Amino acid sequence: MFAKGRAFIRGASGGAALEFALLAPILIMFLIGIFAFGWALNAMSSVRYTLETSWRALQMRNSLTQAEIQAIATEKLLDLGLKDVKVTIGIDPPSGGFRMAHLTATYAFVIEFPYFDRNPINYATTVTVPLVGT
């Protein structure tokens, strides 16, 4: 009777499956977290690219309004699948023969995990544009 009991205690069959069952949820959460973080970085890069595209449009036509810049940015971002990005323009008074415009984009990327709270990552970037000839 004791021989069978000792053999059961010494047996290692199924040990790897048990360890995998214990560690798999943690590894899957890490994998999902890495994917979500990478997606957030992609979204931030896309917002920056769109802001630079808007910057080029503003430099070509200095008379663009806040609404027109927002429309340009929204059009580009919808193609990339991003919504709720706010683009604002701040223009400094003329100094040294030209004005400086500051384009700022703000975006909140929300990471959602099942059974967890929503975790927004707030992102803001600014591009300064010289408005020559105005």
C-alpha cells in the first residue's frame, strides 16, 4: 500500500500541465498588455503624423482656420481608425517679420481589458509652424 502511495508522490506526470495551467493566464495578460501598449504607440505615432500633415497644409495656406485644420486632421485620422483627436491652433503675434503658429493635438487612447477598469493614456503633441509672408 505504501509503495503505491510513494510512487504517486514521486510521479511527475502532469506536472508540466499543472504549471502551464497556473502560468498561462499571467502570460496571456502580459501578451495582451504588450499588444495594447504597441497599439497605443502606433496611435500616438499616427496622431503625430497627422499633425505634421496639417502643419504642411497650414504652411502652404496661412489663412486656414481652426475648423479647417480640424477637418484635415479628422479626415486623416478616420482613415487610420482614430477618433476624438482635438487639434488646436495658437498663433503668436508677429515678431521679426513672421508669425509662429503652434498646432497641438490631444488624444486619449483607452486600454480596455475584460473585467478591469478603463485605463486612458493621454497624449499631447505640439508642432510649431513659421507662417512666413503674413
